[in-house]
Amino acid sequence: MSSSSLLSLGDGVMSTLSDREKLSIGLVVVLVLCTVVWFVSSALSDEAALLREQRDLLSADLAEVRAASPDFLRRKERLAAYEERLLSNQLDLSKMMERAARDQGFNIEDFKENRRVLDEELAGPKKGKKQERKALVAYSQQVTIRTVSLKQLAAFLQAVEADPAPVRVTSLEVTPSTGDRQELRSVRLSVTTYKREKDN
């Protein structure tokens, strides 16, 4: 059936309808078209609202990133500076501690050194080929000090932790003198420094 025959059939059907029927069919067609337009515009409006909401969330995230950026950069610089301190740390812990004790007028009686590779503890067991890398290593000195005043010990600890190398007092046990609380009968302490060096 050709399009011209369809049109003539439509004209024939329309000519048999009364004006009232034609008006009713016209209203139905207009209502169907309005309904289709309403559904399409509603879908587009919902999509636009969703896009606006996503844009607002992304804008908020971007503002948060921009606000945190200076703090992140400061922390990154501090981390790089600390990493440089670890790489350049050539501190001989026992000599530094002996010097600080001598400056306060007492001697350290015995040293016990301990070396621990910390990266393995943090990263877990190694898998695959062994690669040459620089590991984070902790060197600790456990020392005993006999007959020292509280003031001397405080100045000694302050001098140890003021060293520019990464050094920390990691444990401290004191036994006070029975006669004078300002005098200590014995002190046991551990001091640790951290270095980056080749993992053996």
C-alpha cells in the first residue's frame, strides 16, 4: 500500500466522522503528544538535577583538595627533609652519649648495641627476588649509669634528644637513692637512632 493510498484512506475515514468525533480525536492526539513531551522533559529535568548534584559534589571535593594542598605540601617537604636526615645520618651513638655524659660530669658504665631493620617489620616478609635497597634501620644503645643526680640526668637526656640526627630515648628506668631522692642509684636507658642504609 502506497502512502498516497494511506492518505486517501485517512481522508475517507475522517470525512465519515462528525465534527464532534474529529474534535475528540484531535484532543486525544494533543493529550498523547503533551504526555510524551511531559515525560521527556521530566526525564531531562531529572538528569539535569542529577548532573547539578554531581557537579556540586565535585566542586566541594575540589575545594577540599585545594584547602588541604598547602598542608600536604608542607608535610611532603617535612617528610623529604626527614628522609634526607635518615640518609645522611652518620651518628656514632655511643660516642655522642659518652660526650654528653662527660659534659654533665658522670660516666656511662656499659653499652649494649642492638641493630634492627624496621622496614621488614613494617612491610612483612619479602617475596620474589631480593632487590638491593636502602632499609630503615634502628641502632639502639642500652646503657647503665650509676650514681647520678636527677639534674645531671635531665640535662643529659635533653642533650641527647637535641642532637640534629634522628635520636630518641626509647626507654628509661631509674632507681632512686634511699637517702636522697635527688640522687639516683642507677639508671638504665635505651637510646635509638635511625638510618637509611643498604639492606644486607
